[in-house]
Amino acid sequence: MIAFKVPGMTCGGCAASVRRALGAVAGVEDVQIDLDSKDVRVGGTPSADALRTALDKAGFEAEGLPVA
């Protein structure tokens, strides 16, 4: 499980965009989002770089995502 924050996620539409972007990354099996705390947990075997790239393309930044 990889856990990090997405501070720019401010509404349900943002959360859906983040979920969709991360869910499309190879190796992602599960995406859990807590909109109130901005916490995101990703299950599976994705690379942190792939998650970061997907978020960047969707217009979001991650805080606390491990650097490869």
C-alpha cells in the first residue's frame, strides 16, 4: 500500500478524477480516497513515478509520495 496526500483535491469531482487517473496506472489494484483529509492509499504494485505522472497529467500534485 502506498499512502500520500493530494492537497488540490477539494471536491467529489476532484476525487473522481484522482481515482480515475490512478486506477489507470499499471499495477494498481485498489484506490482509497478520504476527501476530508486529502489522503490517498493505493494498493497493488505500481511505481511511485507512474502514480506521480498520472496525477500530473490529471492536474494534481502529490505530497509524501516516495521518490524512486
